[in-house]
Amino acid sequence: MEYTLLLVDDEEELCLALGKRLESMGYIVYTATCGRDAITVFRDIKPRIVLMDFILPDTNGLELLKQMKREIPDTEVIIITGYADMELAVKSFQCDATDFVTKPFGRDNLEQALDRATQKIFVRRRLQEYAENKAMREMVINELVNEDVLVIGADYRIVDINTSMLSKLGVEREAVIGRLCYEITHRRNSPCAGEDHPCPLIQCFETKKPSQTTHIHLDKQDREIFYSISCYPIFENGQVSGAIELSRDITQELNSQKSLFQQSKLVSIGLLAAGVAHEINNPLTTILTTALLIQEDIDPENPIHKELGIIASETLRCRKIVTALLDFARQSKPVRKEHNLKELIDEVVLLTRKQAAFKDVSVESECLSDMVCVQADRGQLQQALINLIMNGIDATDSGGKVTVVAGICPDPKYVEIEIRDTGKGIPKEEMDKLFDPFYTNKKNGTGLGLAITSGIIAQHGGVITVRSQPGQGSIFTIRLPLRQDAANAL
Ligand SMILES: Nc1ncnc2c1ncn2[C@@H]1O[C@H](COP(=O)(O)OP(=O)(O)O)[C@@H](O)[C@H]1O
Ligand SMILES: [Mg+2]
């Protein structure tokens, strides 16, 4: 199938090279180098797929995305960006971008994004066929095994549901047909509403055109799940008699974007750190020894004696930061071997208990299985766990508890390790900054612990996420692939 594709990028060389590559992949490629040209070409050729740079000389990608979606909602838009920004990724997905690719991107990233776009075009076409032809119903909605599909009448009652969604809800078809959609999917007793949780059906009925929105749902463990929801109107005698609602869980996609962003930040800061830290270490040692030498010659009663002490202790603090920076910059590729997860965690727990005892905080571990083995660099994984446990201890008042829980997660290809604490928790507005290098709320913090930890986990092909209730504690979750082949596939 040949698709028309519009490529928008202000770097002409890139446009040319990428355009050639896309043509060799079978696309009919048009190019534009600014937003105004892009819209003119867009209206002219109505491309199925748009691939565009986020930063353009006369506008930005988000505005262009919104405008294109307004004019032809079916267009698949893939955003390319040179700088890493999570908020931007979320916003783009909320405006129904198909994908988000960070520069410089490899052939694989691009191909994956384009595959996703062509897959979506296929799904849309099948749904359109369904909407126009009732006889095709079962065949079409059950063919979409990767999507959750509901057919809903104008009175919000469910007319049909596909097998994939039934198994996610864990109910029988009979229990769902004829019930209200908001009751089944949201356990609400009135239709979805409001800016954060708009009802995609209403819009679809009003405009008689496909509509799109994003909903954030909480799963059984209070984790945020991002759903991209699309609605397609079904026409009967010229009237909209219902809609097909398609929901796709995009949480995984967003999380992997998140760790990609983090990695690119870490690489640049790592390079900088390696250079600077080395240069700073020597003069710091000179300051420290000189201060201590002068101090020896001064009467302890003299106020200068105490001030020299301050110079020495602050210099020591700088050295601590520099050492952490060097650790951070030195992050080598992990040397993975098979290790028993329970043993590895038990060692870490023993190591951190002493520190915790000073604060009267207990550290416990619960391994759901003795037998789970991980392919990991022992030293690195332990360092990651220690960083998380120490943070948990820091955040917890006396009498509190830090627990490390490990076990196989619902997807048997992965293992999950949770570090839970009963501490002060993390305010929502701080969540996005936690993993940034140098972000710290502590007087003596380096702000590098979580940056190093997330780097280690990414190197192991895993992801780290966090959830927290201010006042009730935090849970950091590490998800690691269980087998080497699973890790390579990532
Ligand atoms: N378990 C936790 N509970 C509350 N806040 C936390 C927790 N873990 C990390 N943080 C916050 O994240 C910040 C960054 O952590 P980190 O990168 O380890 O640096 P540091 O520990 O040196 O401050 C901490 O200063 C703290 O504000
Ligand atoms: Mg820390």
C-alpha cells in the first residue's frame, strides 16, 4: 500500500536525506520547511501521514498538529523533536499524535513509528467499513485484538464489545451488553464530563465526525494508566445512531519515552561531569589540607579555629558531590550475569539497616519467590537499590519502615522490585523533577542518586516509575526484563 506522507522540517539537508529514505520505503513523499508551507501542502495533497519537526521557524509542532487534526482528524501525525521533554510528549499524545520520536533517531525508531501509523490507518479504515455495514460487525471488532472496542448506542448503552476488552474487564459478554458505558468502564453513575475527563461520545454525536481524547484511569494498584480514546460515529438513515469507541493503553509508550528522555539528558550531563569533576578534585584537596594545616597551628579557643573547621567540612561536602559526579560519569556498560534476586536484595537490606537504625527506621524485604534469577550487573543493581532505600530512609521519621518487595509482575517476562516507604511522600509538582541530575531537597544532598539509578535501570533494559501519596509514603518500582533475550528485544 502506498501512502502519501508530508515531511516538515526546517533543516533542508535532513528533509532531503530523510525524504529519500522514506521514498525507498515506498511512501510518496512531499516536503515543507516551515509551518505555512506545511499547511498549504497539507490542504493540497491531504497526506495520510505527517512527519514533522516540533520546532519550526514560524510555529511549533503542537499548533500545527492541532490545526491538521481539526481539518482532517484521520491524519496520522508523528512529531520529531530535537530536545527531550516529557510534558510535550504527553500534550502531543493528548492531541492525538500517533507517535513521538526523539532526534537523532535510528532507523528502528522511525520504522516503528511509521508501522504504528499504518496500523492505525488500517484500523480506522476497518472501523469505517464497520460503521457503514452492520453485517461486518463481529468480524471487524474481534479482528482488532490489540485494541479495546466498544459499540455504544446514542443512549450510552453498550451494543457490542470485543473479546480483548471483555478479557481485560474480566466479565462475560452478557453482563455488559445493554448496560451503560460509564457504569462499566468507569464505575460512575453519570456520563463522563469535565475538562480532565471529557466524554468523547458527546462530541462525536454533536459533530457527526470522529473524535479523540485522553483519559487517565487508576488501576487496581492506583497506578495512572493513560488511555487514548477514539470515537467513530455510526450512521443509520443519515442520523448518528451510535458510536464505536476504541481505547488504547498508551502508558507503556509514555513510560518508554520518559526513560529515553532521561537517558539523553544523562549522557550529556555525564560527559560534562567527567571533564569538570576531575579538574575540581585536586584544588579541593589542596583547600582541605591547607585549612586543616592552618587549624593545627591555631589555638582552639580562637574563633578562626572554628571558621577553618567550617571551610574544611564544606570542602568535604564539595568532594562528596564530585565523587558522586565521577561515579555518575563513569557509568559503564553493565556486565550481566545471572543472580538470585532474593540473595542480592538481602545483602542490600543488611548494608542499609545500620544507617536506618540511627534514625530508628526499619528495613525489611519480602521476596515472593526464592527462585527468581535476574540477568544483571550485581554491583550496579545493588547501587540502584541502595540509592532508593537510602532515599526512603531519608524521607521517613523514626518508627517508620522501608520495605523492598520483589516478585514476578503480571507480565511474566518481567520482574518487579518495589521500594516502599512510610515517609513524607512526594508532592505532585515535584514528581517530574525527581530524576533530574542535581535535583535535591536535602541540605546535604547531591541530587544524583535517582539520576544514577534511572541510568542503571535503563542500561539493564528496565524502567523505573514512582507513585506517592503526600503524607503516606512513596513507592519506587523497578521493572526488569527476566531473560537476556527479553532484554535484547527491548
Ligand atoms: N522515597 C522518597 N520520599 C520522598 N522524597 C524522595 C524520595 N526519594 C527521592 N525523593 C526526593 O527526590 C530528591 C532527589 O533524590 P536523589 O536523586 O536521590 O538525590 P538526593 O538524595 O541526594 O537528594 C530528594 O532530595 C527528595 O526530595
Ligand atoms: Mg538520594
